[in-house]
Amino acid sequence: DKVPVMIATGIRRTVEGSGMLEALFPTALAVQAGVRNHIFLDTAISLQSEWKAGQWGMLSDFINGYAVSPLEGLQGMLEHPFPNLSEAFSQVQNSEIINALAVVGDAPKLCTYYGVPGFHLPSMAEARMIREQGADFLGHDLVLHVILSYAMGCRVSALALAGGQILPGMSPHFTRQELTETEHFCSRQLCQGLRTAIRSLHDSAEGYVENVLPDELIRASIQRSATRSSPLKAFLRK
């Protein structure tokens, strides 16, 4: 659709022997290449009974379970050295994706993601603790990329696919093959929805830029009154 898109398949994970900077390098490189709208996809483990395997969740919040920050040593690349992570996810971009996916199938529900190091399943006590902290999904390196992308000034969205469940009294046994089959099963609907969402985001961004008025026209169209009845009087005095 004549919309430039960069797609990265696979991911470097810290657990596979990559250092954190090496794992985050593709995301930092994409930003430097001019990619400012980021959509991350990953498989995660559901901690709640209502999140069945094969369901997509749209991250609205996250908990970083890593002992270190992915921003350590990168302050020179950041516009603001202490980014406000409470605003990490773009509401505009999330809305476009949810609306587009609703057209082709079930829209993803909002969820909270808990990121921890390592490829292992938590003990039942750990799963209970994470669940009590309000998390719906348990995953790994996704949270690191979200933090870095937002800190570098990008619009960020992230979707997590429930590849399996860990519930009280349930002994989890799933293989990498089972997770991969779940991903393939859900891929067609996701691709259709993302194509529509990306097109809408591109069009809205172009429309916004085209409709911005030059500064001189804005100044000429504003009449400032300093009469006694004007609410601007106190402001103008300052």
C-alpha cells in the first residue's frame, strides 16, 4: 500500500547468551533508521483462567522483573534521561490496532505483562505472587524493548499471544513446538488487522502534517483581548 515498513523476524534474547545491549541493538538500530512507530509481538504464558491459549492481549501496562534497567549506559541516546514509563504505550496507536483487529476477528483485550529473565517456567508460588501483583501474562525480553523504544521517543504498542496457561493446581507442560503451532494458527488474522492499522496510522499522520498551519497564519487568526471581561487579562499581565 506504498507505506514503508520495516519487519524484524525473530529476536535476540538475553537468555540465549546475548548481552542486554546486543539483544536491544535491533530496536535501537530501527530508531536510528527513522522507524518511529513500533509494534512488538511475542509469545507469553497466561496466568489467568480467562486468557486461553491462542488469545492476543494488548499490553496496557507492564512490570519489569529484571534487576537492571535496559537504559543503563544509553543516556547519551535518550532525549529525556528519566522517561515517564507510565505513558510508555501509545493510546492512538493501540486504538488503531484494536479497531482494525475487531474488523477481522476478536479484538485483543488490554492486559498487564510481567517480564522476567530466563527461559523457565515459574514455580507455583512465583506464579501466584506475579498474579497477585496484577499481571495477566508472564514473558521475557519484550519489556526491555518496550522501555527502550519509548525512551527513544517512539510510539509503542505490544501484543502478547497466550501460548499456554499456568493456573493454580495445574501442572504446566508445553513444548516449543506447541507454542509455535499456536503462533501459526493466529497469524493470518493478525496480519490482516495490522495491515489495516498501519495504513490508518500512516494516513492520519500524513493528514496531521498537511493540516498544520504556518505560524504567521495562526498568529493572524488569534485576537487577544485585554479588556476587563477577558479571561486572558490575568494571563497577559504575567
